[in-house]
Amino acid sequence: MKVGDLVRVINGTGYFEEGDYKYSCMWPESAGQVGIVVELPTRKVFNHDSIGNQETVKILVAGEFAEFKRLALEVINESR
């Protein structure tokens, strides 16, 4: 996965920025939506129910910038 790739959001769990703050969110409307990768990796997230750290990827989806775990995204068209 790289900047410019088109991706599909597998589930609606992500992160979004508002000012200087980042919020974890459930965004069910984003599930199945197509977005474009604008930055990676932005940070690592550790969840107690997962194995190790997971990188997040910033994408533009549904007119909003949001971060999703790399595992929550499916590459559908790679940029050249």
C-alpha cells in the first residue's frame, strides 16, 4: 500500500482529526466506501485484543480525512 492507492474500507472503525485532537470513532457509513491513501503510516495503535502494533493509514473517504488501521483497508487499485 502506498500514497495514491485506491482502497476500500472493510469496516467502519477509524480515527479522525479535529483541530489538534484525534478521536477514535465508529463510522459505519464508511464501510464499503472507496478512498484514496494520502499519508502512511501516521502512527501505531496498540490494542489488547490484537497481536502487536498496527499502523494506521490516512485516507480521503466520503469527503473527509480519516485514519484507519492498515488491516481495515483493502487495496483495489494501486497507483503507478
